[in-house]
Amino acid sequence: MSLDTTPEPPHILVVDDDKRLRELLRKYLADQGFRVTVAADAADGRRKLAGLAFDLIVLDIMMPGENGLELTRSLRQESAVPILLLTAMGEPEDRIAGLEGGADDYLAKPFEPRELVLRIRTILRRVPAPETGGPPREVRFGPFAFDLDRRILRRAGQEVRLTAGEAELLAALAAAPGQAVAREALGQQTRLNHGEGAPADPAGGSRMVDVQMTRLRRKIEADPRFPRHLQTVRGRGYMLQAD
């Protein structure tokens, strides 16, 4: 008897109080090969999260009761599951607020469904891959070790939870330890401001990099105001100071 080893498709949780949009997304994402579960609000989403494991959450911001930003901040206390925010608010300040709350990406309504799928796939490609069995490519700094292949950060052997965006930013710096990397280049490498195939926004991308860097420093530095490992190189960008 043969066993089916085909990997299961990514499981997406869609949380949106707009029933019409929720059902349209459920059908469209399912047609694109994803497994899809839907929730009508944050409370319903929490119930689904308690009983199922998801690979990514598509989350509306403007919902009655607990809104999407509040749910994102709460989830980030216990989970690194990628979160893509949907909202009618499209200003850069709103995008930054979402990223500061722990989201991995942000898409303003109205949007093209194809762009949503591109962004989802871009985020999922940043999620650490399973172990291959080979020796890890590690970069060490202080008590930390970062696995470049699996995008996993450990402190004294214990895994530090990173979002997909944080892991990708750290990977871009760890690929060139001791060298300054321009903020614009980091924005392009890590796709922090747009999904693959979307138009570039260098200024917005640089601001998103700054937000992700602030979050990374809170997890890595003893005093984020005076970083030892994730250093700012004035006029040039950021640098990972490795051992």
C-alpha cells in the first residue's frame, strides 16, 4: 500500500464582517488552491484559531467589537502566524500602524483579488521551510544564532518568535554581516511594502523597514535605544554586527 505524501495546501483564515466579501474571498482563494476557513468577526476568528492551525490570516481592520489592529496586537503576544490586513484606510500612516501592531503586510480596499493572492504567496514563501537534514547556515551574534535557511532565530537554544517579515529582514542583514545595507535595498529584498509584482514605492518601503527594525530590536537588543547587534549606519542603512 502506498502513502500519499502530497503536502496539504496552505490553510487561510479570512476574518471580515462583510458577508459578501467574506464569501467572495472564500471562493476565490479556494479556486486558487488554498484551504479556506472564514470568520465573521474577531471573536469568531479566535474560536477558529483555538481549534485549527492556520498558515496565514487575512484580517479586516474595521470590524465591530474588537477590530483587526487590536486582534493583531493580541495574537502577536502568543503567535507568529503571518497576518495580512485588509482595510479601506490606505494612507502610509495606517500601513505603518498595522505593521507596528505586528502585521506582515497590508492591502487597501478596493483591491484586485489577484494582488491579494500574490501577496499571500509572497508572505508564505518567507515562512521558514522545513528542515532539510543538512548542516544549518548560521550567523551568531551575542547569545543569538540565526538559521539562514529556515529563518529561525534562537537565543541560548530557545526559539525567538519572529513574524515572516521580521525573519526576512533579519535574513537580508545576516546574509551580509558587518556590512551596511541600504534601507531602500532592504525594502526591495524583503518585499515589506508591496507584494511581488506590485509597483515599487521606495519611500514607503524604507519607512516599513524602519518599523520592522524597531520591532526586531525590541526582541533582540537589551536596550533598543542603544543597539549592539542591529546597528544604524548613518547615511547608509542598517547593519548586523555578528560575532
